[in-house]
Amino acid sequence: MRLISNIGRLSLAGLVALSLYGCGGSTPTIDQTGGKSYVSIDVDKVLAEAEASQSPQREILLIQVAQQLNHDRQYARALNLLNTIDPDILDNRNFTGYTLTFSETALADDSYFLAQRILTNPRLNQQWQSLPQESKVILHQRRADLFMLLGEPDGSILERVALDSLLSKQEQRYNNQDQLWQTLMSMPVSDLQKQSQAATAAGNPQSEVIRGWYSLALISKDNQFNLDKQLDQINQWVAQWPQHPASQRLPKDLQLLQQMIAERPSQVALLLPQQGRLGAAGNAVRDGFIAAYYQAMKDNRTIPSLKLYDTSKGDIIDIYNRAVIDGAELIIGPLDKDKVTELSQHESLPIPTLAVNYSEVEQEPAKGLYQFGLSGEDEARQIAQRAWIEGHRYALILTTSANWGQRSGEAFRQAWEEQGGKVINISQFTGQGDYSDVIKHALHVDLSEERYKKMRVMLNRPLEFEPRRRQDADMVFLAAQPGEARQVKPTLAFHYASDIQVYATSQVYSGYNDPKSDRDLNDIKFSTLPWFFDRNNAEKQSIKQAANPSPSYQRLYALGVDSYQLYPRLKQLEQSPYTRLYGVTGSLNMNPQRRIEREQTWVRIVNGTARILPSVVNTPTSEKL
């Protein structure tokens, strides 16, 4: 599956390549209405005709060929043709058709920055008012999708508000509003406030609609952990904005608030190991959960009664049933992967259960079972997505030989190849002094040295020689612990690969600033928990004061905190695919298998210090043209 399907393909799905009118002795023109019919052509014949034609007929015929190639999914070939066209030769009508064709081709080929240049061409904006409505709909949709993908959510929102007034079918408007809401929910509170102020200052009818959206989004994000307060403020918002599109139909996640409040559990059971192999990990999750529990009490939020059960001994089914008999209306746990798997194999569970790990079994889980954990495989898939958006196509996979590293590498490989990327080498290191040999082999530096030795023997004389690495790699996927990564990055540089972008899993970062040691990680990009960068988090401060926390368990404290924040909203996440909960482990949503997926904070090491990056890219790194 190509990545473009992940950003909404209203502009592509259901919109076939644009038809062209035949010339009939005059210069042909390009249909710019997004017609539903498609007339097949003979590519070779029309190319020959174009070769024999003068401008602008030559350019228009080439666009016709590109449309046929798009229809045949030969996007790279279509791009080559379209790149030869000088759009200044075309009149306004045909320039619009060229823009529609070229942008569709670039998006289908995942050439996002090329599509950005095409869709923001000043000439297009100058003739916008004279465009047919069908063309406006297509272009607004494409620009909204693209701006969101490239880290310009405010631009995407402007496009969707403009698009809303052009859509005639209610279903299309609802879909557009859902996408708009999802974009708003991706923005930090500070950006929502800034854009709301800008809309207020603009003072025109469209900006007033936009201000209403930003205002509603601020209510949702400011009070996401306080259901009662959120519902009260949303009711006030509806009274203040009775004519706003969102008042006519609130976003799905906000529609569910009343039901969630009525159905929230009055007793919660924690099923976690307190002793044995997983005892320390279970206690860290427990401490995070209880820190969030007491913070809710301090904030005068409604809280349930809480009971703890030790899962380190005894049968998990017996322990689970005891919690249900004791009156639990919701269960958090277990943590042990085997115990999660055992629960998942039942047809259904008697009460909602939020496991804090994932089952080993891929089958449909028991009804009522939700799974939430710190999956390295999820991180690997997010790295594949970001690296692809940033223009990389040829990846080296370099992982620790530990099981978690191999699983992360395999998850990255699958996601990378599904997008169309190529994995050119997979290597593993043990950390026992084998970094140089492993990396030299992965980069084919050893082959370069072998070629030199053969040439020296063949010529029987000394030669000037500088080893060369393979030139096809444009990125490295790295799964390593901090100490390992501090060896890997300099070794890559030593073997002539300092210019290759390295993307790493969160394990590469300890969670604490250590500029002296982390200088060897410079320029590595990775995603990690927002928990590490929120110095003022109340739960974090509480744990620090009460539990003398171990640095190695920071991620599990965060898992416990978010488990508390998640449990009242499980039904909301399940029923509304656009819902996001912004927790300390990342932006959380639920997939159809009722597994919580996380989008973490993106970070780059600069001068030994971790610095937060935008969640999506907005500048090209190695643009594919």
C-alpha cells in the first residue's frame, strides 16, 4: 500500500484522469472539470503526433499522454513527460488542466514537494476565481491533504473551510469536517491559540468560521482528562456558535461525552505483577497510574475506587474472575505478554479490560479487550512513514542482535517495502567489538578493499587508494541502546557514511540530557515519549518525590499515567477513528483490532542535545523529482 492512501485520496480515488477534447483541426483544450469518463488513447501514436506538432499543441498532447500513463499507473514515466513542459506556453484554461494532471501524478508517485510547488504556483492563485467549481473542489482537497502531510496544518484547515462551502452532498461535507477536526487535533495548544487570535484579527466571515473551529479544538484539548468540565464547556460553545457547522454536527468524539460520563466505571482493578521477574516493571506501571489517580483527585475530578491484585503468582483467569466478583467495572492489566495472550483467546470478557501489553497472537482479540503498550514495532512503522515523506527510498537496516532489535528491524522492513521503498542490506551487531566489521560489510567498504588488493596484485605495484562505500543507500534505520548508538554513529562516519541520515527507535535516547556523551549521536532523528520533554508534568513530579524513580523505568511510569487517562475514553476511541488522546506516551488512537497506537514526539540530536522536531516534515531533505 502506497503512503498516499494514508492521507486521504479523495482527490485521486473516484477521480479518473482528465479527458481531452479532440483537435478537429484546431488546438485541443484540456477538460478542467474532473470528468467521470475516460477515453483511452494510443500512447505511441499520440507521442509521435506531439513530436511533429508546434506549441502549444505539442504540450497539450503530452499532457494527454501523461493522463493515459496515470490511468495505467505509470507515474514515473508520466512525470518525465510533464517535467519537459513549459507551463508558460499554456493559456489559463489549459494551465489548469496541466496543474490537475501534474499534481495528480506527483501525489500518486509520492513526490510530495514537487506536488507542493505545483499546487501553490502563484499563477494558479491568480486565476482561482475563474476556475470551474469541480476544479476548485479537487485542488482544495489536494492542497488540504498535502499541507497536512508536510506539516502545515493551519494551511490545511484554510483549504478545508473553503472546500466545505463548495461541497453539495452532505456525506462529502461530513467527511471534510471530520478531516478538518483530525487536523485540528494534531496541533499543539499553543498553535491553536495563535491561529485563533489570527482569525479574530482577520474579522471576515470565513475567518469567523475558522475561529469557531479553533475555539472548539481548544476546549477539547484543554480538558481532555476532565469529562465533566469538557462537556460543560462544549455546551456553552454550542450556545455561543449556533450557526457554526460544528454546532449542527459535533465531531464524533464530542458527541459521545454524555454517554461516557454516564457509563464511567465506579470501581477499577489493577492486575499487575508486584513480585518476581516483572515485579519492578509492574510497580512502575502502578506508580504511574496512582500518580495520575491522585492528581485527578487533587483536581476535583470524579475518580473510581481502586483495588490492586498481584498477578505474579496464580492463574490469571482466577485473578481476573476474583476482581470481577469483587465489583470491578473495568480492569487495567495484565502486563505479562503471556497472560494478555491467554485473555485474548477468549471469545469475550465480562467487563472492559485495558491490558498494558500486547498479545502474541494476531487473531481477533476477545470482545472487551483493549491493548496498550510501548511497542517498538509501532515506532519502526512510524520511522518508515516519516523517512518516506522526507524523500528517502533506499534503506540500510542496522540493529542490535537482541530480540527487540530484530523485531523492530522486521517491522520497519515490512512497512518500508509496502510503501515502495527498497531495503538494500540488513545487518546486526552483538556489541562485542563488532561494530566496524558489521558496518564495513553493510556499506560494501570491505568489497572496495578487496578490489584494491586484487588490483595491486594484478599490477604488482603500490596504488593510491581510498576505500569507497556503496552509493545507493540514502538512510539508515537503527535499533540500538544509547551506548551502542554512540559507537554506531562515529563508525558510520569513519566508513565514509557521515552524510547518510540515521533514523532510530526511542531506545537510542536515555531520556536525560547528556551533551558530552550524546555528541556521538549528533544528527540522529528518532521518535520518543513526550514524557521526557515535559519538565512540569504534575504526575512526573509526584513520582519523583514519592517513588525515587529509576531512569530505566521512566517509560513504564508514563505507560501507567496514560493507562489512567485512557480508561474512561475507550469507547470514544473505539467508535471514533478520528479521536486522539494526547498523553505522555504520545498521541493515542485505537485501530480496528482495539490496539492503542501511539504517535510519538520527533527529536533530533543537535550538539549532543535532544531537540523536538515537528510531528511531520515541512521541508524536503532529499526531494524525489
